[in-house]
Amino acid sequence: MNYFDILNFNREPFSNSPDPDIFFESDQHVGCLHKLELAIRMQRGLNTVIGKVGTGKTTLCRQLITRFKEDKNTLAHLILDPYFSSEEEFLRYVAALFRIPVEEDYASQWQMKEYIKQYLFRKGVDEGKTVLLIIDEGQKISRPCLEILREFLNYETNNAKLLQIVIFAQEEFEQVLGNNANLADRINMNYYLAPLGFQDTRAMIRYRLAMASADGQGEKLFSRLALYIVYRKSGGYPRRIINICHKIILAMIIQNKKKAGFPLTLSAAGRLPPFSKARPAALYSAAGLIIAAVLFFLFTTPFPKFGSDAYSTSPSQSTRKKISTAVPTPAASRSHEKKDAASPARHSENENTSTPPKILGTIRVGSRDTLGAMIRKIYGPYSFNPGNMEKVLAVNQEIEDPDFLAVGEEIAFPDLGLPSIPQNRWWIRVSGSKQLESAYKNYNQLDRDLPDLLL
């Protein structure tokens, strides 16, 4: 007997393979897919999706393939491992992927590029089709191969690119783009995948349980407290969520349990990341009060996004105050006052307050800056959520589309409080400045191989 029968499942709820049939449509993943599909159909050329390990890039990659599978006017091709030892090997692989006949084994790189160019013009111009090349694990692409991709983007008509390229990559690819300005300038959309918040983590687990359940009641297998423990342990990363939930399912089978409660989940998930550095004796003496407070909070209060002010617990405040943060300048404050007076529409949520939010400072947008990336760098790695985006947009009324910022545009950043900092770590100050823009420039110039960095 397998656990499908024991727990009344008809399929694997937490498979570690990117199964398109149980894809959970979180807001950010669906938004990313919609923007990619629109860019591809409008033949905009190059688009990139960047995120840490386990944020769902490969799953999105397969979803994108699925969306164009039945479209006869789109020829979709996928490269799972883009590491090639030479430009010639890469060109031959692309030619084979496009099913371009190359009879000469000794064909030069120039000839190979001509074959691919003729193919793209034939398909795009003569047959009116869209050729799509999707690349997963984009951080493995060598610089010479990136140069070839840039050359492919030169194949175009007066109003469209003949090859649509989507690259899914880990965060180190941002540094690669930083060293290849010619390619970075050609990016139509650069989307950053962040971890899920608690609400999406809970919804994802319940959705997978319901989809796998024979009677549709599988979502009740995990208690609310169990869901929260999974969120804390996983940090909102989909791959970690799936692995932890699989361990919980196995523990339920071994212990003959019909529901995952607090003790079983905590045992299966392992040690949670600590909230504070409180001594064990103090924790033991206050255990009853803590559990009661947690249970009251769980069942009476909606959960905020991970990294919000709700998790900035008091035991760590003294530690956080030691970290250097930029302070507002008089010029920045005057700039904010002008924007606030000129367009009060976005301040409706602050109408009951007598003072507007303080401004940390302003930053001029660079050629490779996006608003999401700037928010992550300034407010912390888990700060990119709709709430913080709205707060930044509220003091920047001139921004019409946050996905497309004008180079040289001046963006003001409000004071949203100190970033959420993990506990039991040593923090070393590597640079300091009283001006936000100079601090931001210093941040961008630091070695990306350093441990976690916070501005």
C-alpha cells in the first residue's frame, strides 16, 4: 500500500518535479507569465527572469513552454543547460534545435550564423511565425555565447525582433549583465522573483493538497499552525516548501496521523530560524505564555508579508540600530514636499496623519536599474512586496509604469523603518555614507561574492 491510499490521495501532492498540472498561480508568478507572454507576442526581443535558488524559475519556464505549445504560430525551443565550451558548439546546438540542416562539418562560425539568420527571416518574415528561445539556468552562459545572443537580437525587421529570447537565471546573472552593458541595454523586461509571503505559502500548500486529494478535502490535512511552521522554516521559497511538506506527509504515514499538527510538523520540519537571542532558561520559564500568545495571534490576526515591520521584534532593535542607514537631506525633504503638494491622490491612506513619511534620499536611475531591484537593495532582501512598492510610488507621482524607468530620473525613497535582519549573526560595516545615492553606488560596487549585504 502506498501513501496515496493511506491519505486518500490520487497523485503526488509535493513532487519535486515542475508539474504544470499543479502549478500554483501566485500573484507574482502569474504576473511574470502575463508580462512574458505579452512581450513575446509583441516580439520585443530579450526578457530575463532572475531569482534565488528555489523561487520557481524552472516551474515558470515549463509553464511558458506549455502556454505556447498549442500555438501554431509560435515555435518554442528550450535549452535546459546553456553551458557550452565554445561559440561553435553553441551555434551548432542552436542550429540543431531549430532543425536547420548543416551539411558541412567544417562550416565556420560566420556560415553557422548565416544559416540561423536565413532561418529566422524565413520563419518570421515569409511564414509570419514567432521563434522563441527559452534558456533555463542562464547564469551558466559564457560571455562569448552571450555575445552571440546579442548578435541574434540584431536580426530584425523595421518593427519586430525575429528571435524572442527569455532567460531564467540565478542572482549572479545580474553581475554578468552588469559586465555586458551592450546586452543589458537590449533587455525589454527584467523580472525579479521574490520568496512567497505567508498568505501565498499557505494557499500553495492547500492548493496542492486539494489537487492531489481524491475527495477534494486534502487541504484540511495541515493545521494553520503547521502551515505557519512550514512558512517559517522555508522562508517562502517554493522548492523548500515542497521538500518540507513531503517530509511532513511521510511523518504522518509513519506515525499513523490523519492531520499534521504542531508537534508533528515541528519534528518533521526541523529547527526553526530563531526570532531572537533570548536565553533558553527565559524561554522555558515563559513557554506557556508564548504558546498562548502565538495561538491567539494565529487565529485572530491576518499574517503580513515576510520581511514586514511585524517581524521586527524588540529583542533585535538594539542590534539593528548599530547598522548604518542613510539619513534624509534637506534637499530631499523639499523634493518630497513638492511632490506631496502637487499630487495628493496616492496619499489617501495617510490622510489621517499630520506629517508625511520621512525621505531617506533620492537616487538617479541608472541604465540597469529597476524599481524592484532598488527597493530590494535599499530596504532589504525580503522587502519587495506590493505594499512597499505602493509606498515608494506614493512619493513618486511622476512614475507612470514601475517596470519602465527613464534613465536619469530621480526617485525618492521614504523611510520604511530598519530592514528585517536575521538573528544570531555578526554584522560588519563595510562602507558608510550620509547620502542615500552615494551609499547606493557603494553597494553596487561591492564584490557580489561577499556574504549577505544590506544597505
